[in-house]
Amino acid sequence: MFVEDLIYLDNAATSWPKPDNVYKYMIDFYRDCGVNPGRSGFDKAIEAGNILENLRLRLTRFFGGDEDTPQRLCFGYNATDALNIILQGTLNSGDHVVTTNVEHNSVIRPINHLVRDNGVEATFVPFDKNGFVDPDDIAKEIKTNTKLVIVNHASNVLGTVQPVKEIGKICKEKGVLFAIDASQTAGMIPINMKDMNVDVLAFTGHKSLMGSTGIGGLCVRKNIEIKTVRSGGTGVRSAYPYHLNEYPYRLEYGTPNMVGVASLWAGQEWMDNRGLENIYAHEMKLAKKLVAGFKEIEGVTIYCCDSMENHLATVTMNVDGYEAGDVGIMLDVEFNIATRTGLHCAPLVHKQLDLVKIHGAVRFAIGPFNTEAHIDKAIEGITEIAKRAKKKKQLTV
């Protein structure tokens, strides 16, 4: 399945390859029904509209949202798009937002713009030595003008799954809106918005949901309102001079990505057949093997993997004596292993770990199609690189 035997360990960036049924369904759907839904009344337009609306309900159930209002599952380009809609559609001048150091730039940068340009206040809560944010630290930062708490469900760098249920309980008690970025967790671990007291969830389709790039969105609970931040075509009520206020049109703009919709539908089918718990168990078995192997290598530092409880199959490390980028190049060129190096679009994580000066770290992100042989090869590659680094260090002393 892997092109030219590439060992792909960059699944936190995007899952690859996709299941075969996803490729097939996308092609077959677009050939057979690649028309614009909701714009016309002919059969194919209705058929396309039906899969769009059925997917809204299916994903609402998948995320534990409100099944009686599936129209509040709104599609966009990706999680970054959805997170911008949440932040810009919620925060106004004088409002305060609480977030964390485990966030991706898809949250950090929009917040920084709102602070600089719109008079919003922001507090970034650090994580502990194990990579987790303490809910009590969130509670301490909530003020009378706090409008929103937004948390990365799982770090794309550390793989740590944050205690969102506990944070959500605090937000509910204090009457503060609570949103999560589920980019890394959607399709990997069970999510129940009602049980977790999550008001709004942002997701992307191209990671563990096994869909294509260019599709994502947000799920909004009942009685939560996010203002419209754009305007344009909706396909309905075209004579009305303003963007529509009702969901999903309130947060959707223009023609939807129907190939992406098809990919998510097929991804749901694949996950239903495989089972989330089985996918997660397979990946975590490999992650534990990888961590155990790395711990035996002199000169290797692993971050926030002392315990693999409440963790995804994402392992970030460095080799003493080499910058992360150099390690990534050697893994690619010499061992045909694809990883992600650098700051991973999460600079506050690396700043807190004091890794910015050495340009970040090397991330291994395991997916459902990785095997024990891939992990053995990764351990072999890092072992050889660490030996090389030790020898280089000895020669320079």
C-alpha cells in the first residue's frame, strides 16, 4: 500500500494512505453525482443534497452533539477555518478568552489578531511536565469578562489528551462558552460533546476521520450562537439581501466541497467496520513499542511520554548533537522514513519545552496502516543516527 515502501509516520499532519473504500467512493460519487446540492430540484441535485444532510446527522451523532438539530453541523475547509469562525464569531472588544500553551497556530494566531486588532484579552495556560493542562489552572484564569475557553483536545506535538470533560464542567458552572479543537482526536478516540460539556467542536476531515483535504467544520450545540463572519451564496432564499441567520447557512458560505463530503462518508463507513477502539489499540501498541525502543538509545530525549495513558500515538523526540531538521533528512534519505520536524505550527509548546533555540523536534505520528516492521525500522534509524551523533561529539572534544 505504501508508495515505494515509504514508511509514513506523519499521520498527525494528514493520514495517509486512506482506506481503499474512501478512494473508490470519492471517485464513484463525483463521477455519478458531482453536482451542486441545494441549488436545483433535479434528481442528481437532490441526491447530492441527501448525502450532505445525512452526513450532518451522522457526524453529529459521532461527536455526541444534538441529534435533533443536525443542521448545526456546519462544513468548512478544515479545522483552521472552523476555529477562525468560532473565535471571530464569538469574541468582541472587551471580551476575555482563556486558552493553553498546547494550542496549534490555528488558535494562537487568530487570538493574537483579535488581541492586537479588536481589543480582546487573552490568557494562555501552561501545561505540566507530563504535557497536561490542569483544569484548576483554567478555572483560576476565568474572569467576569471571560467569554470563551478554547482547548486543543490533544496536542499535535506531545500527543497528550487534555482533560476536556473536567474543563467543560468548570466552564458550564461558570457560564462560559467552551470549545475544543478536535483535529487530532476526531476519528481516534470517542468524543461526546454532551457528556464532556463541550459547546462547540472544530474538526478536520483529512486526519483520523480518513477523509480528503479541504473538508472540515464545526458542531454547535443547541442554544449556542456564533455570529456570521462572512456572507455570500447559500442556494436558498436568494432574494434576501443579507446572509441567512439560520443554521447551517449561518456558518456556511458558497458551494460545499462535495468530494470532501463523500470522503468523510466513506471514512465513517471504514471506521464503523474497523471500530474506533481497535484502531486506537493498534496505534497505541505501536507507539508504546516506539517509546520503549527510543528509551534504550543513548542521547535520545522523548517529550511527555513517561506514561502513555491519555495519549495518542504521537511521539516527539530529539537526538543530542543534531538539530531536528537534520535528523528528519537522514531518516528520509537513508531510511525512507517520513516524519515531521520543526515547531509543528505549535510554537508555545516548543517555547515551554525550551526547544525553539534548537529549531524544535522530530515527531513520529503513527497511523492505522503502520506495522511493527515500520516501528523496528524507525528505532533502527534513530539508533544509527544517535551513534553518529555520539561519534561526532567525541571527535569535536
